[in-house]
Amino acid sequence: MGGRDGDKGVLTQGTRLGLVTVLNEAHLADVTSSQASLRQFLLGLPSVDQVGAEARAATLASRSIKTTAKQFAIDLAISMIDLTTLEGQDTPGKVRALCAKAQRPDPSDPSVPRVAAICVYPDLVSTAEAALRGSGVKVASVATGFPSGRTTLEVKQADTRAAVAAGADEVDMVIDRGAFLAGRYAQVFEEISTVKQACGSAHLKVILETGELATYDNVRRASWLAMLAGADFIKTSTGKVSPAATLPVTLIMLEAVRDFLDITGRQVGVKPAGGIRTTKDAIKYLVLVNETAGAAWLSPDWFRIGASSLLNDLLMQRQKMTTGRYAGPDYFTLD
Amino acid sequence: MVTFEYAPAPESRAVVDIKSSYGLFIGGEFTDPADGASFKSINPANEEVLADIAQAGVTDVDRAVAAARKAFSQTWSKMSGRDRGKYLFRIARIIQERARELAVLESIDNGKPIRESRDVDIPLVAAHFFYYAGWADKLEYAGYGVDPRPHGVAGQIIPWNFPMLMLAWKIAPALATGNTVVLKPAETTPLTALLFAEICQQADLPPGVVNILTGAGETGRLLVEHPDVDKVAFTGSTEVGKAIARSVAGTSKKATLELGGKAANIVFDDAPLDQAVEGIVNGIFFNQGHVCCAGSRLLVQESVYDDVLARLKRRLATLRVGDPLDKNTDVGAINSAEQLTRIRELSEVGEAEGAERWSPECVLPERGFWFAPTVFTGVSQAHRIAREEIFGPVLSVLTFRTPAEAVEKANNTPYGLSAGVWTDKGSRILWMSQQLRAGVVWANTFNKFDPTSPFGGYKESGYGREGGRHGLGAYLVPSERSGR
């Protein structure tokens, strides 16, 4: 971590600000001890002004990322993709095809980086694990009664254990939005920490399903709740609810991980998922990361993009930047 | 850790065609000044000379006022409101069509970032013309009696901070109400007003309805004191405003003055802090702080002071200062060497008086006029930097304990143009807006402008309102009958 430069009083990037007046470390230890204290803490977080948050996201989205910056951003975005298939019609064949794409997104150009992970349903984890072994591409599995989460805690635990046992490196759980909206924060906390235990060494991404939480205040509270309960990543959406990821929602979550690191010293990742289809969109998210949480999050370890069709658009733009021409869609593999 | 460097993304200058010299726009044509005097307009970002600009003298002012008088009595005052509206709509549409050109020219001549001229200034210019175009045929319903009349010839003087936008604030309501105008743009930023003159030609506006005289303070004085000017509208410094008020005293001239400010931006402990920080940044670093309604005094409730300051400093470290034409620039160049000197002097006074000065690390270009975003903490009401308008990217931070103290400190200034209130409590917003002696009070936002909203000040910030239905009043003589 950086520090305060004595001479100029300049804050270097990544400095612990110690936001003592609103939150502090000692406070956090007590926060999770009861429903009452958790509720008091979450409702005491600084509120979000909707108009202001949306205006800030829109301003950042107007950054002009060209030439070398665009090349950098395209490769970074590719390396951050959780290449996803979550359909009832998924088969081992489909998953194997996606795994091949994940390792070598553009068969004609080996300089293209591999994606971060493949994201599948738990029953297809073993297929993906076998196809990706030794490649460096992680296997992520949704779990806990994805996408609605409407099942018992026992089933959610079993779902998680099964995915991890089959070889999942990462688990994408959903929170119980019903419990959250009813104000039963301790229950949501309990579920997340229980699932975190069931994950063992696997990384836990907590899906907030922000489209169902509706307000930015709720997004901020749910982000903190998930981080307090042990989330390694907080993720916007299942992709099954509209709206899925949006720039303002991701902005709020990036502010939350930034402030959480500030207070606790623990860094948590962010994953917007759903609805990010074009290179332009992906670059807007990277600008948001860069100017909100900071450069420390510009890595697949700390920022992921859950997507499927995005990858081919990134490849198309990447090729255009190197050759100066757009190739037709048939020059990029459909998997 | 990787770094995401944004490659230069310069807006193309090819859309603008800057001539080597410009004449005066009188009676629908560009003409040379009688005595041939001229001055230069430069690009404040690199001190490059842009063009030779004619300097209007006494003969030229006479000619321009005469052209405006003739257009008023023979054409414009006789035209139906509906027809005047058609011209204004046409001008508004041409401004939209040529928006890119206007934005680039504004950034070159003024030094403001292209993101602002493109996304704020020029869209608002078009919006003002559209808005007042709509009023032109509805004046009898505006609350000024059944048959309100124009004053006649309006002499208008505008500042350099929003050259094209201030032109729109002046010209659009004047023309909609049937007045003709002689407008003097600021000495350092005449180019967009001259392009606007071309737009008037393109719109086939009758000759003499709009006249543009370039020049410095002396030209402005000649215009204000001209006996055939019926109405004076001025936006600029309080010092010049007072001189204008003195010169029109005892005459039949009407005047509206929009002058300086030292606005308080008040952050309560229950404010949405991340958005409040954005509002603080937008309040004082928008347009390099060259904004009369800038939130130059930050009043923070002591209970959240550390938190707000930490967030603010972290945010300021991400501001991008540099080439105004780069689409990623947040803070551009200071408009002139003279203004830069004033900002430097007052900042040095701030340090000398014991306030703590802080700026984020930023590399400033070598040529041109530049000043890093600056925050002063430990400021009290007694400091000069808390009382005098700096008109630059310099924020003075003060604290308060209670809402009453916030109001007291906010109002304890010779100015009264604007204020900002940041709180989650609706009732407090309403209470504060009643207590604050400021023409504009923003709630959970800052520096937001709209043609439908009146703008203007109390005390040394001037008098009269511009914008909205109220803005029509400055250009109308109410009729005695008030039937409808």
C-alpha cells in the first residue's frame, strides 16, 4: 500500500484513506454479530444519489479510448472474460467447444490471450475441467439453486460441494433476494458464509442480481453484506433477469470494493455479467474500473466480465486494429 | 500492476476555418473598423495567435447602434412574433448542425475542454434558442400584460468564460421579445461570436437585428454609454458592473447585471458522499473554475470532514489536466495570462494567510496558461480566499456544525449568486433553499443549467434574471392593461 508523501501531502494510488468518520475496522467486527447490528450498519452506509451516480457513469462512458489504449483494453478485456453458457440445452459437446475457444479464442492468431474462465452449470463442471486441465483457464460453476436461489440452505451447500468436487475453481452463487428485500440481512449473511465454507479453497463470487434489488442503495448494501460474509468477488447478475449489468450498478460496486479495501485491507473483485456484448461496452467498463477502484483492479484476478457473444466482437475489433480491415462474421468461430 | 494509459484522442481542428483577420459585423455585413485598429486573439493552451480582431471605436459603435435602431424600427419590431420565432428556430437548427465546429472553435479560443464545449456549452446554446423561439409568439401569455413591448436597441456585453453560451443567454430572449442587439464579446474570446454572425447571415436574419462589435473595455463603455441604447445587459465582473450601474443611473436605460459570486457548496453528514464529491469537483473544477456561480467555498459538516476530504483528494488525483482538444481532458487552460496572474496571486495570499494548500500531482504543459486544481483547507471566513472571487480552479474548504451555522456562513458574503446543498433529507433541502440568499440553489447537484430556469443573483452578484419566463422580463416593457 502507498502512503502520504510527506513533502507535498500527495495521496498515492492505493492509499488507505481510513474513512474513520463513517466506518472503521473495530466497528466492522461487531457489525456481523446480529441482525440488528448488521441492519444498522447497512442502513448507515452513505446513500447513493441516483441522478449523480448515473451522471458519473455516463461521463466516464464518454472517454475516448483509441489506438494503443484500445489495443491494450481489448487484450485486457479478453483476458477478463468468464466465457459463459448457462442454458437448459447445454451439452458436453457444447461445453467442450467453448473450452477450445477459451484457450485459443482466435485460431489464426496465437497472440490473442486466453480468457479467464469458463462458466457452466454444476453438472458440466467435470466436462469443462477435463477439457481445460493445465490450460490456465479456470472453471467456474454457478451454484446454490441458480438463477433464483429459491431452495433450502442444505441444497445450496450440496450444490456447491458437488461443483467443487467436480473440479470447479470458482463458484458463482446467488443470494436470496427475497430475504434481502424483506430485510433479513443476517439470513443472507449466514447463507453466504455457509456457502463460502462449502467452497473450501474455491473462489466465491456472490451474485447480487442487481436487477431485482432495484435501487443503488440496495446494491451498495448487498455489496457490503457479501464482502463482510467473505465474498472473493461480487457479481452483478445471473444474466437471466433484465436489466443485467449496467454501468452505474458496476460503479456502485467498484466504490464498495474500493472502500472495503480501504477499511479492511482485503481486496474483493467485481464481475459485471449479462448484456455486455460489444468492444465499446467492455472498454467503458474498463475505464470505470480504472477511474473508480483504480489500476489495482485491472487484472483478471480482480475484474471479470461475464459474457458469451462479447468475445467475438473483441476479436473482430482486435483484427481490425492489426489489419486495418473488418473481416466478416464467418471469419470468427461460432461455438 | 498494469497501467491503463489513455492514448491522445484529439478532436480534429479541420472542422474550423479560422480567418487571419475579422472585421466588425454591422448591418448584416462584416466591415472594417473606421480607424483600422485591431488586436489579437490567442489560443490560451499554447499562446498561438489565432486571428487579428477589429477593435471597434466610437464611429463603429455609432454605426452599429444606428443599424440596430434602423432594423428595430423598420423590420424587427413590426414583424409578428411568429415570424421572429421562425428565425430563432432556424438559428437554433443551424447551431445544432454546426455544433462540432462551434465546440472546437470555442475550445481553441477559450481553452475549455472539448468535452465541455461539446457536451455542455453548445447543446445549451441551441436549447436556449429553441426555448426562446417558442416564446416569441406567446409573449402576451408570459405575465407581462396583454401587449408587452420591446425596449428597442439592447447593448450587450458578455464575458470570456462561456463565450457562446453567454451570447445565447443575451441574444435569444432579446430577439424573441422584438429587440435588436449590439453585442460585444470578450476581448480574449471573440471567435465564436463572429461565427455566430455568419450563422445569422446563413439564417437570412434581417440586417441590423444582430450586430457584433469586438473590442476591449473601452468599446464596451462606448456601447453602454451610447445615448440610443435602450437596454444594457452585462455579464462579468462586479467592478465593471458597478461602473455600468453608475453610468446608466439617471438615464432611461434599463439594465440587468449578472456579476461575480462566491458560492457555498454545503455538504451535510447524511449526504450521498460519492456523488457529493463529484458535485464538489463539478462545482469548482468545471470550466477551470471560470464560472461566476462556481462552488468555490466548500462547507463540510465537521462530523464527515475527514471522510469527504479523503474522498475528494483521491478523486482529484484522477483529473486529467491538459490539451483542451483532447476528448479525455477534464480541466483545460486558464483563459488568459492576466487571469492566471490573478489566480496565482490570490493563491499565494491564501498560503500567506495560513491556509494549507494542496494539489494532486499533475504535469502541466510548458506553453500556455495553466494552473493545477488546488484545494485550500483550514480556511476561515476571515481569509481573503474565502471572500474574494478567484475565478479559477481553487477550492476553499471550511467546516460547520449545525444547519443554522451553515446558512450563516453561506450567506456571509457580499455575493449571492448560487449555492449547493447536499443531504438526503428533503425537508432540510427546502428549509435551506428558503434561508440561502442566492439566486440559484442546487440540491444534490451543482452547475446544472437549463433554459427554462431563471438565473441571477442577490447583492453584489447583480440584478435581473436570465433564462425561463423571468428572462423575458428583462427585455419587455410590461403593458398597462393586464387582461389575460
